[in-house]
Amino acid sequence: MTTTRRPGAYHCGIDAAMDVIGGKWKVLILWALDERARRFGELRRLLPGITEKVLASHLRELETAKIVRREEFEEVPPRVEYSLTPRGVALNEALAPLGAWGREHVIGGTAVTPGG
């Protein structure tokens, strides 16, 4: 599932940002990479429910958008780590107020439950 960028077709900045982080898993990948670089298997364990195929696809898309950096280490066995680029750090900082809103209005005391 490759995201097609729509340069020039965006209606506003939020539309453009959502094109980069849209979907269920991308913001969670950003959250998982916020503290430090992580390996693929570590990301998979931090995000229960994500498939290897979806994780690999989203990491490639975030790398193409210059949000995530993939670093290969010449070791035996080979090791690959993913980390945020400065652009990814800035995106996480922009998402912080949204996370605060979710903690205050959804998680904190008045959590919405499925079907209710």
C-alpha cells in the first residue's frame, strides 16, 4: 500500500500532514521511535496487532517522506535500526498537543468505549 502524494492538491496544512501520517499505525510508529532508535522486531513488539508487511510498508513510506531514517550496520548478523529524522522529531512535536487532547478528553475519566 503505497501512499501517493498530491503536491499542489492539498486544501490546507492539515490535509498535507494527514497525507504523511494517515492510517492507524504511522503515528504509533512515530510514538515508538520518539525515545530512541529501534530495530524492526522491537517495533513489532511495541505495536501489537501490526503485521510485518504493514510495518515494513509504513516504515518505507515514512522513510520516503524523510520522517524516518533507516540505518544498516555492517555486522554479522546484519542489524538495521530505524530512528526519527529532524523532520520526524518536528512532526512528533506537532502531534504532542493532539496526544495531550486525547489524554485529557478521551482517556482521562470520560473514555469513550466501543459501542457506547
